[in-house]
Amino acid sequence: MIFKEMKDTDLVRVLELEQACFKQPWLEKDCLYELNENPFSHGWILEDGATIVGYAFLWETFEMAQLARIGVDPDLRKRGYGKELMMHLFDRAREAACEYMTLEVRASNEAALNLYQKMGFIQVNVSKNYYPDGEDAIVMTLAL
């Protein structure tokens, strides 16, 4: 597996994964903003062979890293790609001198909640009606 910085040319596959992974997928303009305009955002991809199997956007702001987005191909889940991607993100955040990582996850996303808990994240809050459809978000953090 190869972990590398995302490029504009990776967006075709990333946008396919967005559609497959999320109820409210980011649009091309959202991803382009994260790659080219947001000074705190870094896009990453995980490849297995020549195929992008997962991706993430990580915001690095001083001592805090925020997992803004992460997705793994639904057809390739339960193979360790999510864990592998998270481990690389931890390394990247530490290299950027971040001390903590935070994230929000849908309250109904049991698979993601289980992964994050296994990786050491703890729940610190619930953001009521966080998502456009009214679902709550579980706010989690991890000391790096």
C-alpha cells in the first residue's frame, strides 16, 4: 500500500468514492477548495496497486489536526484499509507537530465509531442536528 499526497488528477476517483461513501458527498468544487485554497487542508490517498482504495482530508491547525473527511471504497471495506489510512494520518499529524486529532462522525455510523474507538479516540461531545438531514454527530478526540 502506498500513502501519498492527493493531486487534482486523483479527484475523479475521490469523487466516485465520495458518492459511494456519503449521504451528502462533497462536490468537485469542495474538494478543489480543500486541495488548492484552504491553507490548513491536506488531501491524502491510499493506493493498493494502481487503485485508490481510500482518501482523507486532514486539517492541520497549530497543535490540532481535524479529520475533515475520510472514505474507503465500500466494496473493499473490512480489509484493514481504514486502519492503514488512519495510521498514516496519525504519522502525518505528528510530523506537523499536532498534539491532538479530532473528528465528527454520524451517530448512526457504527462501523466508523468502532474503528475510531479501537484506534484510541474517545467521545467528548455530541453535536445535535449537526448534519443537513438533522442527524447528530459524535465528536471524538485522540492525543497523538
